[in-house]
Amino acid sequence: MKKFKILCLLAIALDFVVTIYYCEQRTPDKQLLYMATTGFFFILLLVALVIGFCFCFRDKFRAFVPALICIIGLLTNFYIGVHVGGAIKSWRFHKNLPRYTEVIDLIEKGEIKNSSTNSYTIELPPQFSDLAQRTWLRTNSEGVIFVEFLTELGFPVKHSGYLYISAGKIESDPDTLQRWPYYSEINSNWFCISD
């Protein structure tokens, strides 16, 4: 029973690290790893519950200690791990905000343009390629510039990232609201977006 408790604690620690790793920047590979470790953790919880019921007459409450460890660990990982990962993501955005602003300046000067007339996709210069996995540029009829930096791609179709709007108001553009139903303002003219 002692070895099983240690296994539960190690599984909690592994799942906590993977939860933070996944929540700080979601990618399909990280999502698969997160699902695998969380799935293993749920199986471990079920095994711990079965063991608890099998040995509850002999060991009383102590038989459920591994299951209790798993439940507390699962709640801790879900609440604390997700928030720590989100805090790291927010810190990284604010650290890179001057670089994002540099890209916007290059776009406004006309040095970065759409890759073709029929496409919204833009290619970032090599020194800025780490800022986004994909970047889109759109200008509406009123001359408002919309730049979408997609930083996270998930399975099956979960996208999120950052949106720059030169006018500073996302509510004034129904196309953007339809494309990105979940958003929050994180800085002047900058929004965190997801679908």
C-alpha cells in the first residue's frame, strides 16, 4: 500500500507539471501529452478506489488514502496548474509586447504585407517568427487594421492567440466577433482571443 501511495504522489507531480506545460501554450502535441497523463491519472484513481473498497474492512479509512491523494491531486492540478500555466502565458505576452508592437509598426509602414492579394496570411520576418504559429492581417472598409497572432492550435479546431485592432474596439466589427466569440482586452488595442 505504501508503494501505491508513492505512485499516486508521483503521478500527481507528473500531471501537475504537464498541466502547467500544456496551459502555458496549447499545441496538439502538448494536448496529446496532457490527455495521456490525465487519462493515466484517472485510471490510477479508479484503481485506488477499487483497492480502497477491497481493503476497507481490513484497513478501515487507510485503504482510501491513495484515492484521497488522487482526488486532492486532481483538484489541485486542475485549479492551481491551470492558473500557473495561464500566468506564465500572460507573462510571456507582456514580455514580448514590445516585439509584437514592432511587428505592428512594420505592418503600418507597409514593410510587412499579405502574402497574396487573395490571402490574409502574412509571413513574419525571421526575428519575429517565434511570436506566432500563424499570423493574419486584415483591413476593413474603414481602414481599421486587424492583426491576428495565433499562438495556440488545438485538436480538433481550437485556436487562440492575440488580436491587435488599430481602433481598439472589437465590438465594432461583427466579422471579428463571429470569428472569435471568446475574447478579453489585455492591453490597449490588444485582445486575447479564442474560438
